[in-house]
Amino acid sequence: MTATARPAPGRSMAPRPSLRSKTSRGSILADRVATVALWATGMFVLVLLGSIIVHFAVAAWGVVSPSFLLSDPSGETLGGIMPVLWNSIYMLVLTMLIAVPVGILGGIYMSEYAPDNALTGAIRFAEESISSVPSIVVGLFGLILFVDNAHWGFTALAGALALTFFNLPLMTRLAEQALRAVPQDERSASLALGATKWQTIRHVVVPLAIPGLITGVILTAGRVFGEAAVLLFTSGLGTPPHYNFTNFDLTSPVSPWSPFRPATTLSVYIYKLNSEGLGAFKNQIVDGSAAVLISMVLLFNLGARFVGRLLTRRMTAS
Amino acid sequence: MAQLTNAFEATGLRAKPGLMERIDLPRRVVFLAAASMIAIVALLLAFIFWQGIQLFVKDGQPIGAIFDSTWNPLADTPEFGILPFILGTLVVTAGALLISTPLSVGVALFLSEVAPNWAKSVVQPALEIFVGIPSVVWGWLGITVLVPWLSDTFPNKIAISMPLVGQVFSMPGFLTGFSWLAGSLVLSIMVLPTITSVSYDAFRAVPQELRTGSLALGTTRWQTIRHLLIPSALSGVLTAVVLGMTRAAGEALAVQMVIGNSPTLPAAITQPVTTLTSQITLDMGNTVFGEPWQDALWTMSLVLLIISVSSVVLVRLINKRRIGQ
């Protein structure tokens, strides 16, 4: 078959006029209508995203400024979101410190070791199950496990562990995909040189999978950053205090560096402001915070793409 | 194979595995990391199950009482009928899927069959950004844009009359805009990327030869989609819808923010309703550990868990049938 036999993508497949006798006018009309409708659905996605971005750009105009990002909330004036933004970043780092190593190691097992047996099946079933459990239920699990039974109270660590539970399947699956994408020949070559399986994984497979692994980390980070339902009842939804960043006492309940303190994140703060509905500047603060969240999501997404592409290019060139 | 290994050992080409190699620590460590997910699921099921049955075990509520339609936790003899929440979750989710399924399958077909490369390379990243937008942001958009629009546009009774027959359909207008429809609309956008990407994979998995074969018979592209692609990818599309349903039923904050949270049985799409997730979100912070009210919330989360685990099983059944065919 020659290449010309396949029509260019995006072109309607109506037969040439000379052949049209067999295809009724009605079916050609239906084809045209369907093509227009399918284009419309695709463009709907773009228009919707575009309008959301424009909406928040307009709503956040005059709200988001360096002082909004860097000052404490205030009852009388617009104030800022510094403590909750700090908490979001803090929770992100704390969660990723746990989730990334465990997820990548789990991905290594699933990609390099896992035999085709019932145990592997059970791991896959667990992976799918956690992914489908509602985030609020994972939050409740954190509540009963850490806050109530372990008597930690609402702490950043409880929230980070609950977030890890929720995102571990995603991280593991993305790591597994990245590792599986490494060609089998690389492994064979390394093994043929006498390297052990672990040496092969450590010095050949993982380095080659780094672009994919980093993309996976960034995508997981994007999801961790915006999550709120998991955190409502684990890291708490209290009013964020003023943080004294020179307090490095990691056991102190007021130090911004301590994992054993309540930590209201940016997303939880939006929820809190909305449900309490107080304050003259509520709408501006929420619009501004939402704009910050959306910008971070865009940043994480574009970052994942950009870093992944850059690393792939650099590594394949060398 | 065994002979080969023996030969190697005889010639000394292959050293006997040392102690470290036989213990194979790395293998054990990576196994533990992967198996931790089994532990998490087991613990989660155990804890939520245990908390979820306290309402019957400790507080002595009959199991049947939860299917009552009265929710009144503060009365002298409190009533914990969670039927309004279960039905609310079902109808809001059903509404979301009714809106989202045609749209998402349309986007999936567009990406897989129609879109030129440039369109694919913008629509796919756009969908990924949709996935990343936090649910509180969707909820806030719902409150500031959708809810006011609904209440401004349809404030009055909506009625359809036919000549001779008279009025065939009527429902009250939006009082505030916080409603079943608002919840379903917000959810329909939130599940769009899920349903789209899973059905897209299903359409891509249909072999190219089938398409060319069908087109060579003189069919139009739409006929090929309708009579070939959709039937062949049906189980994949079904999987997509089930996954979308799971996500919609479990979504908490965005829904809570726009559905009005009225613990009554769903009456009309213009009226406030409530769902399992939104009631848990609202009440959990107001209750004390161990009191019947909170136990009822745990029972509701057990119901949510049962919904989500059965959907995993359902997806597996759908896909097993496909492999079996």
C-alpha cells in the first residue's frame, strides 16, 4: 500500500465524486455534521481553559502582588497569604521526601523484579484501589490513624503521610512506566559485561530513566500541591499564625520548620475562607489565592514537559 | 540451562554467589516499597470498616435505619438516615456523567480520529492542565461564575406545555443557584479529562487495518466511527465512564461548595441537594470522636469506600470480558 492511500489526518473521508453513487447524500451530510461536532468538542476544551485563565487573570489583577505573597493575613486590609503559601511548599517538600523514594523503589520492583504471580497481582490491585479511593476518605484514614489513635493531633506530618498514601500509586506507576521505557538491550549489554542485576539497575536503567522519573515527580508534585480534601482533617484547617522563621526548634508547635504543628495550606485556606464567608476582602483573597494555585499548576505542567524534553535531548546527545 | 550453569561453575567462569548476593538486599528493599501499598490498603479498609460499623455495634442503630430518609443528628432521639446522601451522590454523579460522557467521548474521538497534529498538541496539554486544577478552584469558579449565572438566568418556574395535553413538565426555578445541576456541571468538567484519556486509549488501541478496511469499503469517517470504532472500543469507553463515576462520586470540596447541602431527598435539578462527601466534609469538624453523629459520618465514608472498591472490581470485570472475547 502506498502512502497516498491513507488520507491526510483531519480530512473528511467523503469519497471522490465519481465514486459517490454508492454513498448516499445523507451519510455524507452526517459525516460533515459529525466532523464539525467533533471539532467543536475539541475546541470547547481549549476555549474553556482559555476563559478560566483569563477569568483568574482578571480577578487577580490588583490583588496578587509581592506584598500579597509575602505578608500575613489581616482582618482589616487585604493582607497576604504568606503563611499558607509557606505551608503548601512545606507540605509539598515533606510529602515528596517520603513519596519520591518509596515510589521510585516501588516502581523499580514493579518494572525490574515483579514476577507474574498472585502477589504482584495483589500489589496492582492495591495500586488501583488507592487510586480510586476518594481523597476525603484517605483524609479520614489519616485522621483516625495519626490524629486520633497516635494522638498526634493535627500535624503537618500527619497530612504529609496521608498525602503520601494518596499519591504513592501515581508515583509508583509513573516510575514503573519510566523504567519500562528503557530498552531491553541496555539491560542485556550490562548483564553480559558481568554486572549484577542491581548494578545494572543502579548504573544503567535508572540513569537512562531519569527524564521520565523527573516528569513523574513533577506531575505528582502538581497533584500534591493543590490537594485539600486529604488535608482538612489531618494537617488541619485552623487560622495560620504569624510564623517566626528564626525558630528552628523542630519539636515546637509554633515553629514554621516543625513537622509537628498544624499546617493550613493554600487550597485548604481557600476552602476555609469560602465556608466561613467572613471578611470584606474574602473574594479578592480567594481570587488571588486561586490565581496563585492555577499559576503553580501551569508551572508544574510546563516544567514537567520542559525538563523532560531537555534531559532527554541532553542524554541522547551525549 | 542447569547443565550450562554447572559447566560454568566447573570451569570457574561463574563465581559462586556470595552471601550479599544471596540475601539480595536491594530486591528486598524495592519489594517492601511496592508491597507497602498492600499494607496501606489493608489498613485503610480495616480502619474505615471498623469505624463504619460502630454506628450499629456501639450505638445500637439497626442497619436498616440508615436507609431511612430522615437525617436529624441533633434531635432528642437522633435519626441517622443517610438515604438523602446516598441518593444525592447517585443523582449528582449520574447528572455529571450524562453531561460529561458524550462530551468526553467526543473529545477522545476528535483527538484520535480527526485532529491534525497541531490540534492534538494543544488539546492534550490543555486536558493535563485540567487534571491539575485543584478541586477548591473548580468549586470557587462554580460559586463565582456558574451559581450566579444559573440563578440569574432561570429564576422562575420552568414549565413545558403542549397544546391539548397542557403542562407536561414543570420544576421550580433556581432560588439561589446552589443546586444539583450546579454540582453535576462542575463535576462534569472535573471528570472530563479522566473519561477522555481512557477512551482515547481505547480508540487508539483499535488496529489501523480495521479503519482502512472499513474506509476502503466506501464508508464515510463517521460511519467508520459509529459502526466500527465505537463498538470495538466499547469496553474501554465503559471503563472510562466507570472511572469517571468513581472520581465524581468521591469528589468532596468542589461539590460541597456548589450543591447547597440540603439533607433532603433530591427533588429537582434546580434544587439544593447533598452528597455523602459533602456532608462528611461539613460535619466531621463539628463532631466529637466516638459520638453517634460522628459514627454515622464514618458509616457514610464506609459506603463511599464500598462504592470505590466495587468500581475497581467492575473495571476488572469489564476488561476481563474484553480479553476473553
